[in-house]
Amino acid sequence: MEIGRLRHRITLQKLRIATNSNGFEVENWEEFKTVWAAVSNLQGREYFAAAAIQAENMVKFTIRYLSGVDTSIQILFRDKVYNISSIDNIQYKNRYMEIKAQEVSANGENRD
């Protein structure tokens, strides 16, 4: 992969559960890491596979390998939130990761 393709900034966020002053648990998304990424829509076979499960708003993010990234993390890109659906350590070389994620609507649900 050409390093110049990683031209978009994305922020990976982890869910943290804290206790507020009243003793209730509060969920907060906190920044885990901000990285450079190549961002693209699904094309061809990937697009039709996503459409078959009503996941048309899927986006593919390619980043340098980063340990600790899993499907519990969400991505913030251009003021939109994406839930990670799959992660591929490309050829198991620990150089790049391909992350497929679905856009989350304003009410917190995956957009169909």
C-alpha cells in the first residue's frame, strides 16, 4: 500500500464506564487513538455481500497495524460515528489493518 493513501484522520474510541457522584454508572466514549487512514466505500463483491445483509452504509478503513483494536471500538470520521463489524490483519504481517464499519444514525443504531 502506498503511504500517501493514508490521508484521512480518524479517531478510534473505546467505551469507558465510570461512576458519577450519585453512584450510577455512566458510559463515555473516550479517545483511544487518532490515526491516518485510507477510507473507501465497499465495491464489487464486498458491496453486494453487505447489501445482502442490509448493511449498505459500510465503509472500509485501512490503517497501519495497531494492537488493541477490536469490534468494541467505534470510529469517528468527519463527524460521523461508525461501529466496527470486522477487522482484517492483512496477510497477518502486522503492517496494515482493514476495518469494515457501519455508520451509526443519530439515535445510536446502525444505519440501514
